[in-house]
Amino acid sequence: MILSIESSCDDSSIAITSINDAKLLYHKKISQEIEHSNYGGVVPELAARLHALALPKILEETKKFFNDLKAVAVTNEPGLSVALVEGVVMAKALAIALNLPIIPINHLKGHIYSLFIEQIEEKFPILTLLVSGGHTQLLYVKSYDEVEVLATTLDDSFGESFDKLAKMLNLGYPGGPIVEEFARSGDEYAYNFTVPLANSPVSAFSYSGLKNQVRLAVEKSSVKKEDVCASFQRVAVEHLLQKIKKILKKSNSFERFAIVGGASANLYLRKKIDELCSEFNLTLHVAPLEFCSDNAAMIGRCALRAYELKRFTELDKIKINPKINF
């Protein structure tokens, strides 16, 4: 078995994954949403302190698996540096105490492998949209080691823009699920926000301009929050679709499409991506909703491949890279 640890942001999580059949034998996550909601966003130092409290409590429940462990996996990049440290320190302590090899895992690669939790087979190559609070990237994933970035954000991420809208409207934190809920009862054409980079040939995403459009609309007069959320969500998703379609029209070599990351739990986005896949005859792959946000189960599934490839690292050579991407 492999024990995996995730602490890149505000979720403390540990999982136990079976090497032979990829079964998830144990998984627990403790969220910090309530503690950070008072500040309207994640406070790094608070996140680190809460990880220091939560991770040992979860680990206590996994002791019955210790004799069967073959490795310890841990997220070491990207994320909040002070939060990543908590997981890495625990992983190093376990590796020393149990005499186990340690496997550092890229958090973004973990999101890709959330598609294959409790599945032995990995379905590559696959065109993948990664949308989260910190990242918006269109990736062509050919294998564990081959990840080509086709488009990335120039500024704000898809998930981050939802959080910022929620803050503008005083809706609470985390913003993504709240904005989506308000949008369900709103008129998505009430506000004629323009789609970012609609006439630009650049293969990239951008949400700072759309965020500014919303801010100006909110400041000018009283608004119906449901309509603002619905209109924003429609344009934010349409921006993704336009850029993805341009890439799909350039090549007919893609057969599979996936959406991963915390923001991939947005059901409106899933519906629109499903329609896009039907239009281009692509097979859509999505992670279960419970594994879209940060979790140790995806880190553990990713670690199975790393274990097979013997991607072990000496304890003193594990680097914490808070801002690294693909």
C-alpha cells in the first residue's frame, strides 16, 4: 500500500491506496473552509497551523496499515509554501520511522489522476482542462511524464474569478459553489458582459477583464445578485469553450477530453463541456464530484504510477516549489 498526504492549500487529507488493484482503502479530508470564511479567502499562516492540528489526527486512524506500506507519497508542488511544508515534514518523519521510500507528487498531476481513482487502467492520451482556484490550463496529457501545455491563463484563474465575484457581492467563501447556486435562479443574459479575448488568435485564457466588467456593473447601481452570477458564469464558461474549440478545429487527433480540478465540479461547466464533446465526437471523462477538490486519494493514485516508475527521492533533496506549473 501507499500512504499519501495532501496539504497544498486548505484541505488536510490522507489516503491509503492498494498497489496491486488501485483500490482506495482509506481516505479522509478535513476542510478549513469555515475558519477561512471570516477572511474571504485562504490565509496561508492559518492554513499551516490547521494542517499541523488536523494531519496528525487523521494519521492516527491509519496506523493499522503501517505494516503493509511500501512508500509514502506527498504533495510538494505547487501550493502555499507554508502549507506544503506541513505535509512534507510529516511524510519525511514517516519515511524515517517506517524505513520507507518517499515519492514527491506534483499537485496538478494529482488532479489529472483524479480521473483514475480506483481504476487500474490510465486512459492516455487525453486532452484535459484543468480549472481550479489557482490554475486554468488546457493540457495534452500523453503519459505520466509527457504533459504539453496548449493554453494557460494570463492572469486570474477560472476558479479564482468566481471567488472574487462572490467577494464583490458579499456572498461568502468559498465563492465557486455559492456563485453557481445563485446563478441557477438568475437570468444569464441580464448582463451583456463581453467574452475575454474573443477576437484574439492567442491560445490563452484571461479573467481580469471580465472581473472588471462585473465590478463596474456592481458599482453603478443596485443589482440582482442572481442575474449577475448567471451572466458572469455564462461568459466565463463561454470563454473556455471558444478557446478550446479553436484548438480542436486545428487538429482532429483528439479522442478523449477531461475536466479536472476543484472548479470542474461546476455542473453548468460540465453540461457545456459535455455538449462540446458531442459536437467534436470526443469521449468525456470527469472525476467523481467528491474528488474534484484537493484530496489525498488523487495523490495516491498518481503515486501508483510514480511507484512503478521508481520515482523515489532522497529526503534531503525534496524541494517545495509553491509556484511551479507544468
